[in-house]
Amino acid sequence: MNPSKSAKTVKILPKVLFLTGGPLSPANGSGAYYSRLIQDYPSDKLQNWFWCPGKSSITNHLYLNDVRWSPRRFWPPDQFLGKLWNHLTSSTLPRWSLPVNHQRLAQLAASQPTPELIHALVDQKVSLDVLESLLRAWPKRIPVILDFLDYFPKTHLGFYQCLRRLKPRLHQVWAATESIAQDLERKADIQAQIQPPLAVELPVDYKIIHLPFQPNFKAVVLGNFWNLGMVPFLKRVWARCQQAEPSLPPTEWHCHPEGLTYVHQGGFEPGPELSSAPFLQGEALWSTLRTSRLWP
């Protein structure tokens, strides 16, 4: 590539702010996905603002949780009402999303360099509340991409109402699946582009020979457990398999070290049915998959 042309291209690339729940890093699914996509993007043109604990792969990052909530337990009034609702209502009903600290978030946004493009990975009401607060401090001309890789509209009250308020500020809305796009159109009158992050063409030939359980049968689990309930579930399933074949080795669980820490902090122990294995990328990952018999 011509160096002068390359420098010119870099100069016109926008300064992008990724607003995410968890940090963009290989320790979570969306982080691993986007970390690969932006690995060649100029690092000085990237920011990552997030509110769940963790370490971002992006050098310019900001942890929002210290300013996200009101410092007072029962103020403003809707904070008190929200806590009362969540305490008294059944767990089957939507939760009341406690109000974010709009003033502090807007002040923080105003004190930072203004981005030229905002890419917000959202999944539920509290994500939208944070975005709404930050946008109050920035010019309306800044393009905003709303990206739904996950979708939990019914966990909290007011999800669709918040979406409608944000609609005039949105440049594009992306949905990981057709069902998400259909719900956004039906409930919020928003046209979303379907952007499946991990979609691949299914091969014409598929596995039709399944080997029986035997001592060299190898099962592999990839990625982190966002839902910790999957850990005891997989342990029970594999324990039943080991009853059928006592010499069956543990399932190899390849995850990021932070994923293993998350499981331990949740009070779960993977072994003996799950054996934690190194975090794999690139050719090492594909080599492991080729030698396995089963991988969910």
C-alpha cells in the first residue's frame, strides 16, 4: 500500500466511541467479536466506555459505573419507587429500571473529547438509559449506531418507550437476528438492518457417522458462560455420559481466564466433569476442533 495514501485514509477515519455493557475484550462474546474487527483500526481513534467490571482491549477506555447511579439510596423519587416495585413484585414481572444519574453522565460526556461516531452495543433498558444521558451532552449531528447482539426488552419496564425517544438520534439500528428486527419494527416502529455477527454458510456435507463413547472420545466447549446455570447443567449431562463409559475423559472447556474467574466467583467448580483448558485463537483453535468428536 502507498504510505501517503494509507496516511490519508487514516486521517479521514472517524473517532469511534464503543459504548458497551462489558469491556471490549476476548473475555466476552461481543468483545471478542469486535476486538477482531477493529484490530487494524488506528488505536488513537477508538474509545470504549463501559459499566461492567473488566479490562478493555482498547487503550482509551472509561469505566462508567462510578457515575452511573445516584449516590443517594432513595433519591430521586423514582429511585425509591423502583426499589419498592422490585422488592414487592413477583420475579416473573418486569423489573423497574432504576434511574441512571443523567446529570453526572452528561457532565462526564461533556468533559471528554467528542466522538465522531457512536457505536452502542445495547441489550436492555439500562443500556438505553445510559446512552440517552450521554447524548444530551453531544451535538445531534454525531451519527449513532444502535447494535443489538443480545436482546432483553422485557426484563425492565419502559424499554420500547425509551427506544422511541432515542429514535430521532439514531443513524442506523443493527439486529443480530431477523426476530429482533421484527420486534423492533412491530413494537418501536424502527427499521433495523440484520447484521448476524457469527453467521456462516452451512456445508452441503454434514456429519453422518457418530462414533460411540470410548476412552479417546473428546468433547470440547468453547467460550465463556454468561449464564452460570449452564455450568451445573453441563456437569450433570457429562456425568451421565461418564456413567455409560467410565473411562470417558472430562470435557475440555476452552475459555478466557476471566471467564474461569467469573465461574469461581459465582461459587461454581467446573471439575471433575469440565476441565479448564487454554484460551485458543487462530490456528490453535481450529486444530483443537478438528481433533474433537463433539463440540457445542
